[in-house]
Amino acid sequence: MSIHLSTLLKYYKRRDGQEAVPKCAKDKEVAVSYGLKGFGRRPDILHYPRDILEFVKQGATSFHCSEELWHNPLQLNPGLKKEELDGLRIGWDLVLDIDCPFLEYSKLASDLLVSALKYHGISSISVKFSGNHGFHIAVPFGAFPEKVHNIPVKEWFPEGPRKIALYLQEMIRPFLAKKILKIDNLKSVIKKSGKSGNDLVKDGRFDPFAVLDIDTVLIASRHLYRMAYCFNEKSGLVSIPVSPNDIIGFDKNDARPENVRPNMGFLCNPAVPGEAKKLFLQAFDFKIKEESRKVNLSHEYEAPKAAVPAEFFPPCIKAVLKGISDGKKRSVFVLTNFLFCCGWSYDSIEDLFKEWNKKNKEPLREVYFMGQLRYHKTHNKKVLPPNCANKSYYQDLHVCSPDNLCKKIKNPVNYAVLRQKLSFKIKKTTGKQ
């Protein structure tokens, strides 16, 4: 919908609103939305309340800011290399975007996420109505530890928040399913969503995330979200902070511009230093355990006694080892687990990483993959890399180019071991050495 200029001016000229919007803009990149005309220049910043009204007079409808915190947001530009972005980044706030066409379902998911965060000992939680159907749940960067696995937490972006989002999603999944089916039976959900029963039921159970999403795709560098006390152009409502304890009772009418009273902030309260450490570590451990659970190593194949030679590696691993431009941290995770499960020693993996890193367009800092190797040494567990069907890895990294053998296996390790066994059989049959 189009918001009339008189409505915009009447709302944004209020002094309390002008003061509320820039409060959360410190160290953040800001972009101004001009409705159907799109965004203004990036990067931009907001310092003073009077800037709000000046932008609105020029046609602005809302203001958006980054999840990331920057030393100088105005130095950002699309041509910066990843290492340059890492150098500018101070840190990042965890902002979970609950996206669902049905507000009642969004309320249930948001309330459960707040409970999950509290369960992990986090008190500095912010909640904001998006202005349409969803909510933003946030934890400030100051609540996270300085380092995890010897890597500065500021460098765990976007991998860190993505892992946390996926971990929390799995944590609340059964409870959310139960709560949704308590207010709508499955038949009603099918009718309301327009989806089939097969879409909504997985492994005999209703999957709430077939109708609702905790957006992890948008957790990306320089991604922006709507700032508090700004209009949502689609609904004509205002995106307002909500008390974490009042999500279920939230009333959309409170977001009508004439009813908005800026009496609380979003990500404006002081964080309790380090209180999110437990959440961060458990999210990482969950990722490893989840991949291990999906494919049980002892049942899938017999672990090789000697290292599987690189000539037997699957196409995706060979493609990664040629060097890549994006997804290097995910590749380290894949390669570490793949090589260990293929019988490679830690010293051999370390040597391979150093040679591989030279081939990357923008090499990783050596401290990163060495930290990952030390972590695996400490835990000493054989955990398979993600399965071939996991789109977040091979397909997203653009290294998936399956051959005929790929169709018969579930995991890259299975490919390497099977390819080596087939080679032995061929040599034995032909008598070739």
C-alpha cells in the first residue's frame, strides 16, 4: 500500500518519534527507504533526530539499519574484500526474523524463542513487531564472549548467527507444532496455508516450519532490517518494540501510527557481557551432533585404516580443493570432517589446508583453520561432513557437479571409500597394479 505524505509527516514530525529512531543507529549502516522508489544511497548514517523529518520531506517512508556494527559505516562499499569488511566490523547483533503470513503463529514462535534464550541464561533480549506479520527477536553483541574456539566472535559472521538460528529452530520445533495445532487442527492449517498434507507432515509429524520461517538466509553481510518506530510500507503500521513478556497479548492496533508511544527501545539496553556464551557454544556443538546423527558413521561404511588418496575424492571436494572465492569457512568445516573420516592424519590435513588456502582468491587467516583443527583434536570424534542433500553446503558453494557414482551415495565420505574399493576390485580383476 502507499502511505500518504500527510500521514508520514504527521507521524515523523513528532519529537518523541524523531528521538526514538536514531537511538539504535550507533555504529550501524543505515539506508533510507523511499517506498516504491527503493532505497537511497548506501551507506548512510543517522545521528540527529532532525535528520528524520528532513529525509521524510524528501520522500522517505522508513529507515533500515545493519545487524553488523562498524568502526566507520561510511567506509563501506560493494567493492570491499571480505578481509577488509572483517577489519571494519566491530561486531554483530543477533537478529532473528520470524516470517509468517499468520500473526498468531508468529506470536507463538517468538514467545518460544524468547523462552529458549532465557533458558540459556540470556536476559538482554529485545523484541520488535515487524509492522506486518512477524517479529524480530534480538540479542546485543555485547552479550557474546570475545572469542569462541580462539576466533574473535566478531569474525563469526554470518556463520555464528546462522548456527544459533538453526539450533534454536530445532529446539522449539516440537513445542511450536503442539501450540499451533492447539489453536488450529491440521485440516485448518492446510486450508489456511494452501499447502498439502504432504507439505506439512514430515516423518509422520506436523512440521511448523512448513508454514513459518526463522529467516537465516537474510543473515548476511550488510543485510538491513527495519528500525524501530518506522513505518512498514506494506501494512501502513509502525514497527514497534514489544516487551518480551507480552508477545502473546500483542495487539496490532498498538502499531497504528496514532497509537504509537515510544516508551521502550530495541537493542538499546546495556548487555550483560558474556551471558550468551552458553548459547553460542551449544549451537556449535548441536551442529556437529546433528550432522553425526543424520548419518551414523559406523553404519554407513567401515572407516579406512589408511588415508584415502585424493584421486578418489568426489567432484565436490576436488572442486573445493582447487580454491574458492566464497564459503571458505564452511569449506573448512566440510574438509576437516571429510578428511578425518577418510583416514587422514591431523598433520596431513594441516599441510593440505595451508596449500589449499594459497589457492583461494582471498585466503583465510591461518589462525581460523588451525583453531578448527585444534577443536577437532580436543574432541577427537569422527563426524561426517554434511550430507550431499544439504543445500547449505555443496550447492550453495557451487561445487556440486555429480557424476554417476554420486547418485548412489549420501555423503562425500561414502563416495571416496566406495571409489577406492571399486578401484581395488578393478585392479584385482584385471591384474593391473
